[in-house]
Amino acid sequence: MNMGGKTPSLWQRYRNYFSVGAAVTPKTLKTHIELLTHNFNSLTCENHMKPSILQPKEGEYRFKAADATVDFAMEHSMLIRGHTFVWHNQTPDWFFLDAGQVADKALVVDRLKNHINKVTSKYNQQIYCWDVVNEAVEDKGSSCLRNTKWLECLGEDYIKIAFELAREEDPNAKLFYNDYNAVVPEKRDKIFGLLKDLKEKDTPIDGMGIQGHWDIYNFSEDDIRKAIEMYASLDLEIHITELDVSVHDWREPSSLKVPTAKMLELQEKKYDEIFTIFREYSEVVKSVTLWGVADDVTWLDGFPIKGRKNWPLLFDEDHKPKGSFWRVVDFEG
Ligand code: HAH
């Protein structure tokens, strides 16, 4: 594509389809400014809006890093996706304890309400949607809900309760359920069942967040299509919330310091296919967020294998557009 020497802007390329976001850390907000402002019109805090950071001790709120992200987004007219209120990780134990014992339901609900109230009243004009509940569904086996402290303290209704509190506290925000492996048939069917049940019980839920932590090997276009169609059939908006495409098979060890040509070639093909599907479904897919900005800073360097370098994003370690980037912006229209 000839752009007269200028790299096209991702978000402008997609302005007729969906918003294009990136997850940021307090560091990348400073080190990746050019890429961020040129390519993205939505931000998610990778960690800094999680309960363990916003309220590490009861009543002690730490808004500094979240504020910096919100200020940056406002300055550059970007949207912000809020991530997250109810999750089994990065949530301090005090939420669930009362004098060393498991707290009763009323107390935990009250704490969740206070947390949501404090955060949404601070940012209510700025954060347009929230991942209210993250990763509540069990990957394998017959049980639907993951065994978590939320489930233990609040019972099976906890997801509905969380959405109701969020709606009450921030009536204007779009409220999402968010999960990984959300296109894998076994888990997809469970998530679908959960969402259907929530809708039937008039739960105020607006959307489904498909995380999209995918890789270059295990991939089915049909699974992605089918999942989008199923969730959308429940009258839910779809966001792709945490997209990255790992160049490694899940737990395959690697000591590579640079990606192989083959890896990059497969990755380009995947990104091309994925974004082609998203464009096809842009009636329902309203936002696509990459889980990071460029390959120099990615959570996948530490997950699921610590120290295994990965290159899952659209910009390389020097912040240059990769082949995958060019494939994503190269389409008619
Ligand atoms: C996500 N979990 C979380 O939603 C996000 O908050 C975190 O920063 C990184 C990833 C993904 C995940 C997974 O893909 C497989 C197993 C557990 C968790």
C-alpha cells in the first residue's frame, strides 16, 4: 500500500468498522507515546484498574496510575475500557475476610458496591465500558462456574449481583462479561449458557468480551465466527478485549532471542484472517483491543513460561510495523 511514505494509522484505517485499542502500563504510556497516539483510539489499563491496585487495603484507594491513563486518553480523545471489577486474580483477600474468617455475603456485597461506587463515580464520564466480571467460567469438566472466593462468599448469583451493582453505580457504562478460550467450543458453550441465563434473568449486561489470547498454531476461523454469532444472538455487543497472537505453542519451551521467519509468516497469516473476520462482523464487533503496544513489552514474556521471549503484537521491539501490521491495514474499503 502506497501511503506516500507515511505509515497508516490503525484506528483511522478501521474507523468505519470498530475502535482499535491497546492495553497500556504506566511505563508504556511514556515509552510508546508515538505508536499509541498514531494507531489507537481506545486504551485499557493492563493492570492498574484491577482491585489489587485500586484498593489494596480496605478504604485505601490508589488512583495515580489509573489517573495517568485516563488523562492520557482524554488528552488524545481516546476511549477507555475499564478492566475489571470481579475476578479471581489480582483481588486482595480483605474483600472476603472478616476478622480472619470468611466474611458473610452482605459484607462482601457491600464492599463490592463501595469499590464500584468509588471507581465509577471518579471516572464515570471517562470510562465508557467495564469488564464487570472476568473469567468466571471453568475451562474443562462439567461445572460451569470456576470455584472462586466470589462464588464461595456470594453464591451462584454473584455474577448477576455484580452486574446489577455496576448498572446502579454507573448507569451509562456498557457492561461486559470477559473471558479467554471464549471461542473454544467446550468453554464457549458454557459461557453461552451462562450469558443466556443472565439475560433471561434480566441481568443488565450489554456485551461479551472475547479476550483473544491466541497463537499461530491452534486456530480455527470457524470457531471464531461461530462464537461471535452465538454471543451476538443473545443481543450482546462483542468486543475483542485482549488480542495477541503468540508465536509459541502453549507450553513449548523456547530460548529464541529473535522470532523465526516461519513464525512471523504464520503470524501474518493469522492476523490477516482474524481481522478479516472482525471486519466481516463489524455490525456486532465494536471494539478490538491489542493486549500491549509493541513486542518489547508483553505479558507473554512471562506467561505461561517465565523468561520465554514472545513477539505477539503488530509492532516489533523497535516499534516498527511488522508484516502483520501491513496485512491488517491492507484491505479494500
Ligand atoms: C488475562 N488472562 C487477564 O484478563 C488480564 O487481566 C491479564 O493482564 C492477562 C491476561 C488470561 C489468561 C489466559 O489467557 C490463560 C489462563 C489464565 C489467564
